[in-house]
Amino acid sequence: MEAPAAARGPAEPPSGSASPADHPGSAPGTGITVTSPERMRDLGRRLAGLLRAGDLVMLSGELGAGKTTLTRGLGEGLGVRGAVTSPTFVIARVHPSLGDGPPLVHVDAYRLSGGLDEMEDLDLDVSLSDSVIVVEWGEGKVEELTEDRLQLRIDRAVGGTGRAGDDTAAGDTTDEVRHVTLTGFGERWAGADLSALAG
């Protein structure tokens, strides 16, 4: 049995990223270490318990970091219809709720270069009040949709301890371990205890 994800406390933003202090109304980032793809899905399921209609979740991280895996778990937790897959070729995919919860709108903004104008063409602002919207690669493109958003940055774990028994040399990237930094922006997330997601 794998150990649950571990909370890492307030997280430092990756270099080149804006810190929460750069955004008025943002909460300090909470860091969680995730040890496998299944744990990433579990994190998504737990996150679904905090979300409600109107929430915007922005996911960033390099290709293969686990953004879609987390969104699969989120879809399972929300109880939506259809397999959650990467919407790269369709840009946006809507997953209706199988119950009385909000639908999930899953967007891949990687190929969108027009920022908010192109996002508005997808009618996301119309869906926002009724849906949970998850946008991969949305940094710098969708922040204007709402002042309240949850931003998740997923980074591959780098470097080992150098101790006996540690197969990861300093500077190496472990295959499945990820560091997830959750930062809430706006009044909606001001009092949220995101460290509880470490489960």
C-alpha cells in the first residue's frame, strides 16, 4: 500500500512563475507531494469535494506532468458522464453530471494564442456560473474570466537525497513523483484549507 500524498506546507513558486504575493487576494500556496498516477487521481477526487458550480481551476505543468490524470480523478469525484481524456484536438469538452452536481468543462488552452478573446469564443464565461471549469495550459489566458480561481502547478520531482538506498541521484527526475502547488485566488478561496487535500 502506498503512502498518501504528503502536504509540504507553503510552497515556493517555480522560477519564472508569479508568486501569490504578486496577486492581491491570493492565499499562500500549499504544496503536496504525489507519488504515483493513481495518487494524482485520488487528489483529483478529493479536490472535487471542494468544488462547486462557478469554480475555475487552472492547471499548469510540463507535458506529461499529470494534468489530465488529475482531471480524470476530478471528473470521477464530481460524478460526470464520459471518460475524461485530454481535449487537445477539440480544445474544450463538456462532461454532464450524472447526478445533481455541476457539469465539468475541460479545456486545453495550449493551442489558443488569443488569450481571453479566443476563450470567450468557446463560451466559457457563459458556462462558468453553472459548471466547474478546468483549464490546462491556461496561465496568462483565462485569469480575466473570474477573480476567484484555484491554480495548480504540477512539477516533476527532481533530485535524490544521495543517501544509501536512494536510487535517484541528485539532479535526476523521478518517474512518477510530482509536487503539486495549489494556490487560491479571490474571496472564494481565501479561507479554504487546501492542505486537507493531502489526505
